[in-house]
Amino acid sequence: MKQAHIYTAIIFLTIGFGTGWYVQKTSTSTHENMTGMSMQHTMDGMTDGLANKTGDAFDEAFLNEMIIHHEGAVSMAQMVLAQSTRPELLTLAKNIITAQTTEIDMMQNWKQTWFKK
């Protein structure tokens, strides 16, 4: 289940960088259009999980989604370290891993403290 969340987060991050929008708006092939729509659907699914929630339910759902999002960013950054030789990307990847791992730990601690699960 956790691996599925990581894959979802990776797709979400791709959309966050504009790839989904670009593919959907500029592609002419049916496959590319379907891919763009699929990524948009995944993003919508993540934000839909927050809809109609308030208070603690909203806060916990937000933390859950952000942890997944950050785990995806860390996974993507680890791929950059393994595959890229560009110094700029390697520096970016290292910074992402450091910052987002710290934030994952922070959010997990909040969840444990606030929601005792």
C-alpha cells in the first residue's frame, strides 16, 4: 500500500511541475492526451481527499497527503542521484532529500502527537 502511495505521489509531483498540463494542452496523439488526463485525475484525487473535511479530519488528511507527496519527491530525487550527472540536478536532488525528509519526520510526529494513531 505504501508503495502505491509513493507512485501516486510521483505522478502528483510530475503534474506539479507542469508536465501533465503541458502534455494535455500541446499533444496531438490520443495516448499523450490520455496520459495528461490521467495525471490530472490523480492530482484531483489527492485534493479531493481534503474536500468536505474540517477541523482534525482536514488536518489529518492534509498531513497524510503531504507525507505521500514528500515521499514521492524523495524517491524522485534519489532517482536523480542514481541517473543524472548534471551538478545542478544533483544539488537540487540532495536539497530535496534533506528538506523533505525533515518535513516528513515533522509531519509524522505531529500526526502521532495530535491524532495518537
